[in-house]
Amino acid sequence: MSDLDLRTEVTQHRPDVKLIGTRAGEGPPVLLLHAGGERRQTWAPVAAALAQAGYSSVAYDQRGHGDSRPVNADNLSGFAADVVAMVDNTFDAAPVVVGCSLGGLAALLALDPRLEALVAGLMMVDVVPDPPPERTRAWLARTLKDRVNQPIVDDILGRGQALRAVARRLELPVRLIRGGAGSPVTDDDARRLLELVPHARTVTIPGAGHLIARDTPTELATATLGCHSSANPPVMLSWRGRAADRRSAVISHETLAAGLPATVKTPIAALWLFRALVRRGGGRSLFVGCIVVAAVLPRVRRAGLSG
């Protein structure tokens, strides 16, 4: 069976619109949010690459786009509320959320502390929380003339401070994926994001413009998987169950010093996981964390004796 054979349609019923999406692949989940003026089919090559790598994905037509219309799509709050519903109702494990342009800003606005606890990571694709209004309007006038005067543009550009405030308190893994020469995101934009989110990472894809999912889907899928260091991929452990109970902790092997013996690496990873579970989940996750550490330490002892 090919990766394309695993695609199924999913729906999300909102008060004012039915959102239509496509699920592809099997494995750890990724939520794909397209840019303004695009539709979910843009993600098809990315979804295929993710499926081939053992990941599942869901790509929705956002409100006012593709099959998810007609509906009012003039306010970023509506898009953000949709993202909350997608995360709450679509997945049984914490997804990585990948949002291009409008999709990235909608995902960011949606990430209150409750939702952040249900998300494994955020990838903002060629967008920052606070795009400078004048420069952004000028770029839109040059490249997307039909969209520069849309009400959603005014709404987004008036939310810079609010979006900065959300970004400043994020603790989950964050990546900024930038395009090359055709991207409106500048070095100063990336610097401002890193000041807000010091633990964020930035990746540049030189061959892409602003619409990276369309221009370089394979490279974007690689960035989504965290395969810049393919020998040390992130390890994701998810709390499965009802949306209100799910918690996730992400441990990146890149944070462990290269060359350390397993007897050192393993307890560091266990303690990091224990800390993340306790911070995110309270009493129940404290119990889970104790079980994890209890399971790991005998292996460390055996490894030390055998070494």
C-alpha cells in the first residue's frame, strides 16, 4: 500500500463552518496549516514525505479557503479558535504544528497554556509574530496584489504586540523556517523572534520563496522531522487519552553531549523527561515520571556493569 492510499477525509464542525481536511500516513502526528490564499492540497507532497518517514499528518482547508467556505475569514481569532478545535478533536497524541504564514500566526495565537501542553512543537514557516506593517504591506503589494487590502491583513498587522506576548512565554520547541531570496522574513525579523524565544531554532531553505510548502516540499518535510541531524532525531513521548489529559514531553538527543557513554546519557534523558512531565502535568505526571525513572535506572546499572 502506498502512502497516498492511506489518505482519508476528516471534518471539524465549527459553529459557523465545517472544516474539511485530509489525513495521511501513520505514526506520530503533524498538523499542517496552509498560508492565506492556499488550500490543503498544497501540503500533499509534504504529507507524502512525512508518511514515507513514518509520520501521520492532517492538513485542513482553513476557514474561507478551499472546501471550508463560505464563511467570515477576516479575523485571526477565528482561525486561532479553529486551531484549538483541530488539536483538541483530531489527534490522540500531541502533534507538531506546522503553520505557513497565516497558518503560523493562527497557531501562535491559539497557544494558550492549556493548548501548549497538548502540542509537541511549533514550526512557524516564513512568518514571525510581529511582521513590520509598512514593509509587509509593501511586500504584499509587490507579490500578492489581490490580498494587500484584505481585512485579515489589517487584523494581523494590528496584533503584533499580542502575538509577541504569546511567543515570549512559550516553552515548547519552536522553529522558524525561512525561505531564500523571495522570503519577506529578514535577519532582523529572525533576531526579534530569537529574543522572544531564546530556545527557538532557525532554518533557512535557500531554494524557497515565501510559500515553502509549495516551493520545496521535501526540504520542508525534512525540517519538520528534525532531520538536520539525522543521526540524533528528537524522541517524542506522548500521553495518550482524552484531550484534557494529554501531556507531552520532547527530549532532543542534540541536547546531550556528544560522545558521552550511555551510563551518563540515559540518566540525563530520564531526568529531563521527569522534569518535563512534572512541569506540564502535575500529580499524575509526577507518578508517570517516577515510573519512567524507576524503569531506566536498572538498565543504567546493567550497562555500567557490562561496560
